[in-house]
Amino acid sequence: MVLAGQFQNGVLARYPEAVAEIATFAIASGTFGMFHACINFVSQMSNVYGRSTEGRRRCLRFVVAASVVITLPLLVIAFAPIGARLLSTVYGVGPDVAQHVTTYLKLLAPLTIIDAFRQYCVGLIVQARLTGWVTVLNLIHLTTFIGALLLGFSEGFAPVYVLTGAQALGAVVHLGLLIWVVRARYRPPTREEHANVSRRELIEFFMPVATTGVMFAISRPVLYALVARTPDAIVSIAALRVGFDVATLFQVTANQFRHFFVTFGDDALAEKRRFMVLIGLGITTCMLLIAATPVSRLLLADLIGIEGEVLRQGREVLLLMCLLPGLILWRNYYHGLLMVARATAGMAWGGMTRVAGIYVMAQACFVLGLLDHFTSTVVLLLGFVLEAAVVTVIWRRRRQR
């Protein structure tokens, strides 16, 4: 599903003023992502609590209410006059760019509610171990998305309508198919659990993981906001956007281990660690074969379509990001254990530590005149090291108690 982002960058790279358009979309998607990230763990939530008829019903009602609440402040930023001024102040961009960002946000906002439903359905499908269906539906989603992108571009529509329209169409088609699979194929666990789950228990699970998601999503906007105040900011932000997005293709594989312990439990940890290490080595090897070879130029220049200084910086960012899958696996090992133990507050503390560390380190680099695409990437990686260290300490102390 993350592959869709590469096609977005590829289409944007073929418009006039491509670098500026990619940078603007980076700010818009980063801002949208801070709100959208609140629902990143909805699939794990439905996997955990949707193990009885009443549990699924209560979980679904909670997801609907939460997604609506999350969307409201995003709508204020998108439609209220103060929104553009706020974006201009935070990111250090001109009024025209800020207004363009709000246009993206207006069109993207409904996706928060649609994607919350999608996540809920995915959690049930994973719970029933129907992950083959997840793959099939993701391929259909990607095909629909790419088809809409190419059609919009060939018809000469403005980038904002091409990108957001393709996202909306892909999401709606994907949701419809997910609902069909849940109704036709889903079988509940033989032993029911959480039939009497309360709203308070759902809130206590959701709030920390929502905070964790926001802390993850806010990392990029924090870096963009500081990089935007440096010389050649537009080039650096575009390079970071492209490099981060390509790296996410590999990172998202490691992120699926969030489901690992929720689905299979927290026993036989030695065997599960060995499996995670094996997968991690495979992910990192594949990433290095792309980032450290001429394949990266083929991917970024020939397929996505970036060139010049953005291409050079984007390749450097991608090479550094080869360290990320290992860090994600380290963090997600303890994330999974904390979710099984319903101790999700530890995840929130780790996320907040990461964002605070990223801001302090990036601010120090900015003050010293060292902040650029390279140091921004290093700062992002060090932020993940901090987060992983915090959740490790929290889990071990909890186990000792």
C-alpha cells in the first residue's frame, strides 16, 4: 500500500515546478498524517477486542466516534482562515504555499473516517489469519489508485485533484472489498473474549497507541519545519520526502510485527525473536541492494522522475535509511509485548521521547548551521534509537515488577 506514495511522487515529478509541488505535498501530507496517525493502531485494536459479537460492536462504535473527533480539528485547519496563517508560521512558508496546503487538507480530511473503517476491517481479517486476502485487496487498491493517477494526469487535471482523487477512489474501493471479505470469510474465535469491554477500557488502550501514532507522524513535520528555514529548503524537503517514502516501502514490512504478538501471543519468545531477526536481515539486504547500487538511480530518476540536486540528496537519504528496518523491529518487538499486556502507555512514552529528541537534535543542528538532508536523516534515525531504548526499559521494568 505504501507503494502508492512512490506513484504520487512520480506523477508530481512530471508536472511543471515539480520540486515545489513535491515539497508542498510533503507539507500537506505531513500535516494530514499527524491526525491520520491517530488511527494507525485501529487494526490492532479490533484484533485485540473484536473477539466476540458484543466486543466487535462496541469497538466499531468507538472507532466511528474517535475518527469523527480526530477529523474535526483537521477541518478547522483546512477551512478556517487561521489555518493557513498557522501553517505559514509553523513551516515558515509563504501565504500562497500555505493556502495550497489547505486545499490538499480539505480534500484529504474525509479519508480519516474512511481509513478508520478500513483499519477496523483489516484487524478482523488478520485476527482470522486471512492475511492472503489482505494482500489481494491491497493489490486491487494499488491498481485502482494507479489507474486513477494516470487518468487524472493524462486528462491534465491539477496535481491536488489528481492525488487526492486517486487516494479517495482507492480507499472507497478497498473499503467495499474489505467489508465483503469480513461478511463472507471472517470467522470469530471459538473462545469469545472481551464481551463486556467498556468504553473506558477502549479509551485506555486507544489513547496511548493514538499518541504513539501521532508521535511517529509528527517526526517528519518537525524536521520539515526546521529544514524550511535553511538555504535551498525546497530542494532538501523534496529530497527528504522522496527518500523517506522509498524507505517506507521496507519499513512498513517491519511494522507488520505490530500484529505478530497480538495474533500469536507472547510465548515462545526466543523462536519469535529468531524469526524477526531473519525477516529483518532480509528486509535490510533488499534495501541495501537498491540503495547502495545503481538501482537507486534507476528507481528515483527513471521511474519516479526526480533529477539534479534532489536526486543526489534523495539517494543519500535512502542509503542512510537502510538502518531503519532494524530499529523498527527492535521497537516493534516491545510494542507487541506491551499491546498483549494492555500496557500501551509505555508506547506513548517512547513516542514522545522520540519526538522530543528529534526536535532538540534538529534544533541544535539548525543553530549550528548543520541542518540539511543528511543531518535530518541522522536525527530521525537517532530518534528511533531513543524510542526503542525507552520501550525496552519500560517493558523490562514491568516484567521485573
